Amino acid sequence: MFDLNFAKEAFPQIVLAVPLTLLIAFIATLIGLVLAIGVVIAREKQVPVLAQFLATLVSFIRGTPILVQLYVVYYGLPQLLTSLQAAGWHVDPNGLPAIVIAFSAYGLNAMANLSESIRSAYHAVDPGQYEAAISVGMKPATAMVQIVVPQLIANLIPNFTNIFLDLIKDTALVYNIGLVEVMGKANIISSEGFKYLETYTDALIIYIVVCWVFAFVLRQFERHYRYAQVSH
Amino acid sequence: MLLSVKKLEKRFGKRTVLKGVDFSVDQGEVVVIIGPSGSGKTTLLRNLNFLENADAGTMNFKDRQIDLAHPKKDDVHFVRRHSAMVFQNYNLFKNKTAQENIAEGLIYGQGMDKRQALTIASDELKSLGLAAQANHYPSQLSGGQQQRIGIARATVLKPDVILFDEPTSALDPELVGTVLDDMRRLAQAGQTMVVVTHQMSFAKNVASRIVFFDDGQIVESGSPDQVFNHPREERTRQFLGALAENY
């Protein structure tokens, strides 16, 4: 039978792991966003070699499960650092914390998904908007900042919300590399008391509340942006 | 001569759209370019503002010589700062209000103080009878209102020349009149204009010169009376004849 008391007692302990879940999601989004902007610029400007390389990398990341990527970075990054160390770089392959691996793997994953979303949001802005901006005398960079990018952001928000919520849920997998976030904590408590349904139900509730909160906040943001363009 | 281009050539892939066009506009002239769809009229206009890059040709604008195939950044910016464009699909900035749309070019193109620019924009809207729409976004305006604001956005810059790319083609017939009235007033005020249009009554009544354009080149050019009533070229007669049959 479902042990309600066990679930209640486990709940606050699992909640304590929420900050780690959010930290990974936030940092990965931040890293992903910065890298994605670079990827979009390189691809849209069709920088030779780099554009093709990035397109391949993006399709590779989008075409593989995040758990596999996590393992590849987990085992690959220290080896890369070892090679760099052998080449005379001052890096320490043994001192690599699991959280850095999580940031790297999830950041790369966010980069791939965000760059595709930014590209489609950019293409959804009518080229006539940019033309009108430069025809009233704006310099190309000003035209981008004043006219194109604000419209791009409005187009991007719905997809951004999806990617960010997916990222929050996907952090459940970092338990596999030894980080104890919400899912990890639930696993540990389950195995201590041999009560699985109770703690996983706790985790379920925590995830859904966290995702609801962020979906709500981002929807307000989206409404604000759309509001500015559709109604007075 | 305010603006002239010589031997302007433009290709899209293997197709040559402009075949060595010589074209010029004097101060205060209203030049109306007519001709069949796909003949290159719009492409010519877009080349005058560097929205397209020409493959060959030279431009003289306000005594500046510009190589059209390899224009310097400074020259491109100079031409755009002293000219303005009105688009077929209005192209009002979707993320800006009517008032901001008119002010943007003054602020970010000419470096005017923001408050002063917004005041000018607001006065402009009042004179158009659109003061109530000052804070409306383009999506809340009719096509006619959008295009009138598009024209105001161009005129507040006090450009030496305004390029109109089929400004009434996307409008309901009922809304065409108000836009043409605005353009007529501008012409009467001495604004230099180059207008690509299918509105023949506007061409007849407002133009100081008509240019008939076909197949990437100017077929003939002259006063409205000369081109409409005594065309020199057979191709012009054919085009005008086809128009007469349709109306």
C-alpha cells in the first residue's frame, strides 16, 4: 500500500535537491544561449568550414539521446584534458567535478536546440523589416538591435519555454554521473526504505510544480512581448 | 541633376533583370515609372537605395560618384540618409507604434533627440488626421493608414528623393485614394519623387516625367502628354493599348 507518511517525510528532503536541478538548468541554458547565438551568426553568415562544422555538430547533438551525450562528456572530457595536459596545457583531468560535466553536456544540448529555434525565429522576421530600417538611414547593426532582434525574441519565446522545461526535466538524468538532484535524492530515499512509489510520487509533484511555475513566468513574458505588437 | 545612374546592370543568377539602364532625376521632379510586371521596375528602384547590389554601373548622387558594383559603406549610408523608400507592403516596424515608426529614422538614422523626434512624429500624425492612432501598432491599423504612416516615415526625414515602390498595389480600391492624395500633396510641395505604379491616372496627373520600362530597359521617357498621347515606340503603344482595353 502507498505509505503516505513515508511520502510526507521524504518530501522535504527531496525538495532540498531542487536548487541543484535549477542550477544545472539555468547554467546550461545560459551557456547554451551564448553558444547558440555564436552558432546562429556563423551559420547565417555562412562562415566557410565553421558553418558546415556547426551544422553537423548541431544535427549530431539533436540526433542523439541526452543520456548518451552525458556519458560521452563524462568519459570524454577527462580524456581530452589528459591529452591537453600532455601537450603542455595547465589543466587537471582528475579534478573535474561532476557538476562541470553536467553543465558542459547540458549546455551543449541547449546550444543545439536553441540555435535551431533562434534560426527559425530569425527567419520568421519579414526581411522587409530590416530593409525598411536601413532605408530610413539606420546602420545595419542598429537595424538589427532596434527592429529585427525584438521581433526575433517575440518569435522565440514559445520555443524557448519548451527547451527550458525539457532541460529541467532532463536534469533527472544527472543521477547517472553521481549528482544528487531531485531524481537522485528520490532514488536514494527509495532504496533506504524500500518504498519506491512514494518517493517517485514526491519527485513527480516537485517536477510538475517547478515546471508550472516556469511555464507561468515565461508565458507572462511572452504575453508582454506579444501584447506590445498585437494590441495596444 | 540630383540623381543619375549609368549603365546599371543587375542579374539574378543567369537572368539579366536590368540591361544597362541610364536613368536620372532632377531636383523637384516626379518621375513615374510604368511598365509590365516583371520588367524590372522594382529592381531598378531597389538598386537606387542599395537594397540590391548591382553587377555594374555608376551612380551620381548629390555630386558623389559611386561605383554601383563596389559601393563603399560610406557611400551606401550617404545615399540612404538622403533618400527614403516607401514599400508596397508598407513594412512598418511591427514592434513599434505608429508614432515610433515615424520617429525611428530621425532618432537612429539622423541622430535626433528622442523627445524631439517623437514630437515631430506626433505633429505629422495630427496633420494626417491620424492622431488617435499614434499609439497603435501596425497590426491595429488598416492598410491605408499603414501606408500613409509609411509615407510620413519617409517624409519626416526630409530626404532629397523618395522612392515609391508600388505604394498602392496592396491596398483595397477604397483606400487607394487617401494614399494618392498624400502623394499628390507631396509632389505639389516640390518633393522629388520616383514612383513605380500601375495607377495611370496618378501618372497622368501628377508626374512631371513618365518612364516606360520593359524587359530590363527604358523604352521611352517623356512628359505624360507625350508618352500617353503620342508614344514614339511601338512597345509603348502596345502596353497602353492593353491598359485601355482593361479599363
